[in-house]
Amino acid sequence: MTKRAPTPTVVVEALRDCAKVLEQHSAAITPDRKRLRSSAAQLLAARGWPSATMGDGMARGTSELTSVERAASRPDPHADIDQRINDLLWLLWHGTTTLHGLVTEVVAHATEDGTARDAHRAGAGACQACDNWCSGAENDRLRAGYCPAHYHQWRRAGQPDRHAFELGVRNQTPKAS
């Protein structure tokens, strides 16, 4: 089952929140090239693990281990924190730039009222050989990019190279003075 995407408004708000956090804490997650360790890993290491003592140093629970021994025996949940942050930053950057390009492409083809910018009938357009406009009506529509007269001429000539055919038509057409 496909997940339903959040609305663009929800995504924009999440991106704003993420941008604020990244701006505020970028130093904490920026890699330290000299030590080959990120500031995030250093920050987590400096803060250590929470203990399960009540402040008197005595472990609580049924385990015979002290809080330090218990913490040392657990797998480090932040061992790959640098890689996870790097992967998510890359994914976020890639996703936002890809989405930006796609939305820009879609919007570029629409007018401000949301209708298609190039809205005209199928088969309407300028002939690639003579630049005459075809309306798209049944007897006045483009076929293979040519007006009816040049389409038939191109077919009768055995469908030669399009570029050569179009140059030939343009050279034959008398120029208006």
C-alpha cells in the first residue's frame, strides 16, 4: 500500500523546522576532519550514558553489574551517528533539489490561473518546413510536424531526411520583399 504524502504546506513547515535546527546546531554535526569524527559523536561521547543509580553510586535493579558495566555491555546506539547524519543530510538535499526542479518544471508550463500555458488543440502549431500555422482542425492539422501540403510532399518524396527536406522547402519558398 502506498503511503499518503503529507500536503505541501505540512512539508514546508517541517522543512522550516529542520532548517532552524540545522542552523542552530550545525557546529554540533559538522565533521572534525582532523579527528575523523563528527562533533555529534564527540558531543554524545562527552555527555556519556545515563546511569541507573539514585546518586549514591549503588545500582538499582536485580543485576549484579554496576551502571558503568551495564552501559559498557550495551551496544552503542550512536555508533554510526556520523554516517546516519551524513546519509540523511544527503537524502534531504537530494530530495529537496529534485522536488524543486520538478515543481519548477510543472509550474513553468502553467499560467498564473493554473491553466496550461500552451493550451491549443492537438495538431495545432507551426509547420516545421514553412512555419505556417495550422489550427488543428481536421483538414488543417500538423502531421509529423508538417502542414497538410508539406506532409503529403514529404510522403510523396519517400520520407527523406527531415532536415534536408525542410531546407529544400525553405529554399523553394519565395521570400517576401
